Amino acid sequence: MAKILEIFKITIIIICISILIIEIIMRVIFGPPIRMQYDFTLNKLDSHSDFSITYKYDFKNGYRDFNLKCNELEDKILIIGDSFGFGQGVKVESSLTKLLDKKYCVENWSMFGKDLKFIKYNLKQKKINNFKKIIIMLFDNDTQIGYDKNKMKYAQIREFFNYNSYMYNFLKIFKKILTTSSNINLTILVDGKTNNPANLFNKNSNSLKYWFDLNTNFEEIDKEWNQIINIVNKNDIEIFTFVIPEPSVCSQKHRNFYSQHKAKWLPNINQRSDFDIYLEKKCANGECNYLPLYNDICAKQKNDGDIYFPRDFHLNSEGQFFLYKKLIKHLQ
């Protein structure tokens, strides 16, 4: 029995030392573990919804490979956000980042499926003082910040390891692979492709109700946004921010499609979200520049149509170009 305990102790010590060595090596190669919040594939990812596209990545940083070129005289701009900032569904040459790169030197740290915590830790853990401007792109579902209420007991511990431990994130990747492989036949297909909205509503028919309920996580949202502002303002960088509307606010076509796929709750059509109104009020003190693009995007969708993918949440190439034309006026 004593021998077994001795072997057990040695095994635990070896595991702990191995974890420590891995953490040190990963930090030397990749820097802070925020890298793990990007898709940690080799260098590309195939994505399908109302589109079919392959994303390429810079392996060290995890950024989408925009092949940007900068000269020393250009103002350096950072774009950061979720899938809308990433340009989900569109080719690199049609993305907002590539369009802005014609006039500015642009880096993009956005990634799909992320929220304000991701933005905060990205700005906190990496060097940002070489940027003149930061564009924070948000979406109506960024009010989901935080954790499942049923898992709040260990939320702070998980958050710490999520953004500070490589091994914790390797375990998350392993769990994701197992979950994906076991649920491979449960995905909803539209025209033979996995569809983002259809699968979301199949899991939770009231998803949009939660997205638009600002009060659910208001204190958490306000805390995260204040921390983001403080991090950026310490570096004397100009902040531009705006919210992209969930398409069913502006598009009857999306409302019909969502209803066909089990959505039980839809936001009021043609009405600004509380999140967009909140952001405008937070920028009223001059600490950030709120851009009133919410109504502009809705008006464009209603008048001309089809700046979103018809059966997905995201802006298509025309929507990305529209954003570019709007932003370029504010950045000058």
C-alpha cells in the first residue's frame, strides 16, 4: 500500500511539473493564453452556414490572414469584436479590414463566438499603445456576456483559467472535439449545409429573447465595458464603437426564416436595442466615440435589402462594404 501511495505521489508531481513546463513553453512561443481563444487549428478552418468559406489563420497569433501592408506614415488602427469584426462568411478581400487597409494600417483581433470578456483580455494582455484608434465592433447578442446562471458558482475561477492557462484550454478543445463528434448527426442542415440560426433555435427557441434582455446581465456588461474603456484610455487611444443589429430587427425575410425554424420570440421590428442605447449613453461623457450605425444599417437593409446573408445572422460582402463607407467618414 505504501508503495502504491509513493507511486501516486510521484505521478502527481510529474504531472504538475509537466503542466508547468508546457505553460512556460507555450507562453514563450505564443505569449499570453489569449491565443487559445482563437480557433486553434493548424492554419485554416472550413465554415458553412448560408455560405461556404475557408478561413486561413496566422498560426502564432490566431488572427485571420489578411496579408496587410503598412507604411510608417499611416495611422495604425485595431479592429476588435466577434464574428462581425472577423468578417464571418465573406472572403478576405471583401472584409471591412481589407477595405480599410486601402487607407489605414489595420490589425484585426476579432474572432467569432466571442464577447466583451474576450475583448477585455485581448486589450489587457497584449501591446496596444502603438495604435492610434481602436474600433470595437459589437452585435446584439453580446449581451450574453458572462456564464450560464446554473454555473455561476465557479464562474470567476473558470474565467481566470480560460484566459491564463493553456492546459485548461487544451482540455476545453478536447471536450469540444468529443461533444462535436457525439452530436454530429444532430445538426440542422439547410440546403445541405449546417445553418447557424436553425441550429441555435433548435437548441433554444427563446435565444433572441435572452439576447435582447439587457437587464439579465446588466451589471456584468457595465463592469466589462468600464474595464475596457479604462484599459484603452490609459494608453491614450481614440475609441470608436457601434452595435450591429440582429437582422430580424430590420428584415422581414429573417423573421420569416427564424419562425420556420422554431424561434418563439422575435425582437420588435425597426426598434433600437437597449444594448445600442446603453452604448450611446456610455460614450456621452467623451470617453469613447459612439457611432450611430444601428439605424443606418437597418435603413439600408429595409430600403435596399440583402446586406445580410438571407438565412444567417451575418453581413455579406455588400454589408461589409456599407460598413466601410460609413466608417471611413467617421475615421477621417
